[in-house]
Amino acid sequence: MNEESSYTPPPVWQWEPEKYGGTWASINRPLAGATHEAELPVGRHPLQLYSLATPNGVKVTVMLEELLALGFEGAEYDAHLIKINDGEQFGSGFVEVNPNSKIPALMDRSGAQPVRVFESGAILLYLADKFGALVPAAPALRAECLSWLFWQMGSAPYLGGGFGHFYSYAPIKIEYAIDRYAMEAKRQLDVLDRHLADNTYMCGKDYSIADIAIWPWYGNLVLGRAYDAAEFLDASSYTHLNRWAQEIETRPAVERGRMVNRPWGPPEGQLHERHDASDFQTRTQDKLEDTEA
């Protein structure tokens, strides 16, 4: 470490909001709990999702759309948009559902007592067990599936909060941090590519919650939709991972799930809130009318 990059930690780290810049500075506070009173809306379906179409949010909307495609009517849901840049995740209602103040958060009101579920991996597993779908029943295959599910939960912070933050969002480009996390991101891509060389999906021949968890992060990365870094990471060289990512991208439930709670990007790819399956048809009709106009 040279003199220019030397750093001495303070005696005690203190929160100094004015000191931190970057895209997510306003929500990078060292305190938990609600900052304001705000009730959450409740729709007409038992499953109430409070989310945003970040990779973690997309996991759950894809899962729900896949369950509906399989014929599980009980998977109908209301998806309410949570604007994290506006601090809506710190409202009292949201904190009651997720004390960690992160999207996504789910309330299941189908039983005598409402059940809250937070953390995207926990939501995927909860829904898979609730409906008996998209997770293997055989012990060995279930263990494999859960291993990859938890691999994603443990690995993605290095990709997002590590590489993605320092490469795309940090106000100061720190060479060491970017290079360190870039190498870890490439290692993770290699892990996936080697595994998918011998497997159609993450857990073998059948699509599962492991694929649903991993695709929004790593599939989008190699498809060029994350951090403008696909070329930098030589993403096209991971041929088996690209084959898998492209195949999953074409699934109708994935196409729908990517739209839900998305307030950015091309208008035709946005469905800010979803309260019924017909909302997709209405959105498509609105798009056609806009084009004709």
C-alpha cells in the first residue's frame, strides 16, 4: 500500500451522510427501524408482495409467475411497488414485514394468521414448499438445489455490493477494490459455467428455484444488462452459462416477472404494480395504443 492510498480508521466510525456520495448514499445508514409512519397497501389476493424489480425482487415475481403458469391458482398475488430511493422501505408498515428494510418482502394471508417472509431466498423456498413445486422432493436432489440456492445468496453480495458498487456506483473509482471484486465475479462466473457444462439447469435436468434465484443476477450479467460490464468481464467466453441464460430469458413467466415493479427502462417493459394476470394484457394494449398514436 503506497502513501497516497494509506488509510487510518477513525477511533469509532460515525455516520456522516454528507460524506458519502454515490447512487445509494441516501439509504446507506447504520440504523435499523422505521423512519416514518406509513401503512402498506393490501390488495385482494392472499399473497401480498412489496418489492422493486432489482435482481432480488425479480426472483420472487418470476417465481410467482412460474407457479401461475403451472396452474397454481393460489399463487395469484398483488405486487406493490416500493421505491427504495425514496426510502419507502423504512416506512413503519414495511419494517413490520421486514425488519431488515430490504426488498422483497411477502405477506401470506391465506391462513388463520398472516405469515411474513423476508429475504428473497427464503421467499422462494417458502413458496416452493407451499405449492410443492420447483424444488426437488428426492433428498439428494433437494440438497443439491438448496446448495445452489444458498450459493447465490452468499455469492451475489460480492457481485452486487462488491463489484457492482465499486465499478458502477461508487463516486470514486478505487483500482484495488474494482480489480479485487472483478476477479471474484469472474471466479463465480467460472463456477457456474463449469457446472452448466454438465447440467441443463442448476440442479440437473429440471428447472428449479436455484435457476430462478441465480438468473436475475448472473444471467442478466452475461446478457449485458448489469453494470455495463459484460465486455469488461469477458462474459461471452462463458459459453455454457450463456446458453442457460438465453434459454431462461425466453420463458414467458420470466418475461412477465421481469416487468413487475419495474419503474425504469423502456415503457413496454414496465408494469409498476401487478394486481391481476390481466394487468399484463392491459399493459400490452396500452403499448399498442401508444404506438398507433
